[in-house]
Amino acid sequence: MGNLSLTESRAWKALLDHKKNIDRKHLRQLFADDPGRGERMTTEDIGIFLDYSKNRITDQTLKLLIKLANQAELKNRIEAMFSGEKINVTEDRAVLHVALRAPKGSKIMVDGKNVIPLVHEVLDRMTDFSNRVRSSQWKGHTGKRIRNIVNIGIGGSDLGPVMAYEALRYYSDRNLTFRFVSNIDGIDFAEATRDLNPDETMFIVSSKTFTTIETMTNAQTAKEWLLKGLGVDAGAVAKHFVAVSTNAKKVSEFGIDTANMFGFWDWVGGRYSMDSAIGLSTMLAIGPEHFRSMLKGFHEMDEHFRNAPFERNMPVLMGLLAIWYNNFFGAQTIAVLPYENYLKRFPAYLQQLTMESNGKQVTTDGEKVTCNTGPVYWGEPGTNGQHSFYQLIHQGTRLIPCDFIAFVNPLIQVGRHHDILMANVFAQAEALAFGKTARQVRTEGTPEWLVPHRVFNGNRPSNMILTDRLTPDTLGKLVALYEHSTFTQSVIWNIDAFDQWGVELGKVLAQRIIPEIENPSTLLEFNHDGSTNNLIRRYRKMKNRHNNKTI
Ligand code: F6P
């Protein structure tokens, strides 16, 4: 590409030109001209079937998108990631979540050291620990078995564990209760623990850095809750607290024995860490075997991403389609719509994965990007979304590409429910693509004044991801699919998908404001902007008034 910006490059311009042809063709037309596309524009590997035929593309679009990927040297970038190159340039780190699920015998070098044995050593320790807790061998301070597990963490140290727990609940040990505390809002901790018995409760403090204010405050509160509840001193912590972190020093300063710490490494990004020791709560819930089967699923998708030709490569195709709509149609968002209730937290999980990764405005060289980057990912499980926001997707003025995720076999067969669920997901994709013309509406006898309201323009794109059933292995594949689609997009835009400087400023400012609102003896003169000064003053006054009243 030389010194040309992405948007001046040959592959980009070819897509811009081509878009004019696509604009002239409705999906109805594309299917009429090419009846085979419903079967041809699909790909299947490792048990996942992707139908991308209902996208506003032709074979030529795909060729041009793949040229764009080749121009960005996607193949080399994938290899660079898998071989441990420091592709997180702003933090000078390797990006090796793929090492977390690589088989025992493999070899990935970081700074001259093979990291695979380290990964398996931690996995073995997690296995041993999980077995001891699950079999009641591990006892709390008063000799009772552990029945409640509370994961304390935020961002990548929470969203993955929560999502995986919900997704794999079917496989979980129902004798154990799992809770997740993330928010600094004290309500989160209070509600999560209100009905728990401290004797039977274990806290997992999950934090890569072990400095995050939300997690450290919640962990401190948990320690006080436990010691007060047991009526003992700090000696009880060892039986009720374990840590997952890369920071042994901070873990031990907090009072957790590093023998009860499960480590990971700076080459695992927070949002890419649910398959590291951050997944300890997942392993406790579903057991080590299921956890390893999830890792196997991740690994199979890694291998698919690394080896499948781009024409049949699911993360590459989905990443390129995201670019197509984001950059050539001006679409701002992508809706992820799982037709599987267990995946209810999957869209929330994807929000951090995709948006903390690709919400960037400069390239890896620090140049301002010349096009939009990361789209907003959002969604809800079907069919609930159908009775809520789907109206806008069907008849609103915005283009919202959708990813439907569906499973052929339900985990629990309840009457006719599953066939009805599946009929809905297929119907939604059909309705979005083909809509309903004014002529069709009229032939139904609709009065003329109502016709425009009942027309569905169609031509609204979607992917359909179809697989057998939701297993730990499938979940691993789905998460890796989105991880690699996110990476694919970042390579095209040449941005660093693995840093997150954008979260820093708010953290620093909050640290400055905390003493200003906590300490009543500080003056009411603050050095922020007029609005922030006023808000702080108002908060302090109202808080004082309330406190005086309640005393
Ligand atoms: O929100 C910023 C962030 O650094 C995320 O990237 C990370 O997942 C989260 O905070 C939690 O960080 P930690 O695991 O270090 O507590």
C-alpha cells in the first residue's frame, strides 16, 4: 500500500466503485439472478455453518473484499499474532490468547521462552483446585464445604466469566451457587451476598492488574463481610479467598497467599482472557473436563482462522462483511441476535471484546484514520428482541446488519418451543432480506392509506450462524469466531486492537474527585470546569442535608 492511506488505496477504491453496482440491486434481485447463492454463499467447518448469502454482496464483492484483506497483508498479520510477535505495539506486548488453548505439545515463544508449559501448569492447578472445591474436599474456615462462589472482577475479569456461566449453566453443578460482583455501586455487592452464608462462601478476586479500583474496593468489602460474618481475624482469608492475576506482589499485599493465586500473563488482554485463569469460576461451575472441551473448541476455531482460505474462513468473512457495511454503507452498528436463551449475556460480552478492541481513531503508526473504525455491537436474545427493537431494524431508516445465532437441538426439549423458536429465526432473516412490496400489501386488501405503513423494504442484510447444540466446545468456537473477526477488522484499519488507552482519562479524573467528595473538610472550591465544580458542590450539599436528616 506504500504511503497511501487506506481510503486512497486501490482495493478500497475498487470497492467504492463496486458499491455503486450493488446499490442498484435489491437482495430480491440478487437471489432471482443467482438462485444458487443460498447454497453457494455458505461455509461449514468444525461443526459451524455460516450462511452469508443474505448479504448485499455478489461473488465479485467477496473477491474485492479479499483483495482488501490481501492488501492489508492479513495472512502475515495472523501469523504474526500466532507466532508471538509484539503486535500490541503501544504496549509492546505479544497477543497470545491463542496460546491459552493450544495443545500441550505445541510451542509458542515469547522473549525466548516457550509459554505453552506455563499455560498447562496453571490449567493443572486450576483443575486440582476445582476438583477439591467441587468434591467438598476444600473446607471453609469453620469446616463447612464451599457452596457459594463469588467472582469479583470487572471488564474482561467479569464479562467473560458471567457470560460463560450463563451460557453453560446447563452443564454446571447445581449444588453450587455462583454470583458475580463487578460494579463499584455497593448495591452490586450487597445484593450478591445478602443471602449467602460466609462459612460456605469463596471469593475469587479476578484482576489482571490487581489495582482496578472497582475490584479492589469490592474485594476489601468482601474481606470485611467475611471476617465480620465469621467473627474471626484475617487468618480465615486463606480458606475463603483466591486470586486470579498477573500481579503476585499486589495479591500478597492484599492478604491472599500466592499459593492460592492463579496466574496469567501480560500477553493475555483482559477481554481475551475468559479461557485463562480468569475462567476459574467457569471451571468450578462446569468442571475441568467441560472447561477443557471449551478450550478445544477455541483451538479448533483458531486453526480454522489460521489455515482456511479466506473464501471459506468464517472470522475473515464476518470481519470483511463488517467492514463492507461499516465503511461502504455507513452502517454504525451490528446486532448480534442469539436464538438461545443461555446466550443472553453474549452480546454484552461482545461489546467489550469488539468495542474496547476497535474503538480507535489512530493507526498503529499514530496517524489519524481516514475512515470509521469499530462499529457498535449490541443485541438481545430472540425472540424477545422481536417484540422490542426489531421494528427499527425492519422498517427504520438505518441499516443494521444482523448476526443470527441458532442451534438445531435445544439443550432442554420443552414441547414445541424449539421448532417455533427456529421458525422465528429463519423468518426474521427472510423478512429482513426480502421484505414485502406495496403490491403484495395491496393484494392483501389493505386500504391505500395504510399501504406505506405496511411495506417492508427488505434488502436488510444478515448472517446466519447455525450449529448443532450449545456445548462448551461450541461456545469456545463462537467466542473465537468473534475474537478473530474483530482482529480481521483491526488489520484492515491498521489499528491496535489490543490496547485500551481510552479508559484511562475517566479513571484518573475519578481519582481526583474522590477526595473532593469524600472529605467534608475540603473547601467547596474545585478546579474543574464550571459544570463539574457545580455538580460536586451540589452533591456535597445534598448529601450533607440528607445525612443531617438521617442522623
Ligand atoms: O476497562 C479497562 C480494563 O483495563 C479492561 O481492559 C479490563 O478488562 C478491565 O479494565 C479490568 O482490569 P483488571 O483485570 O486489571 O482488573
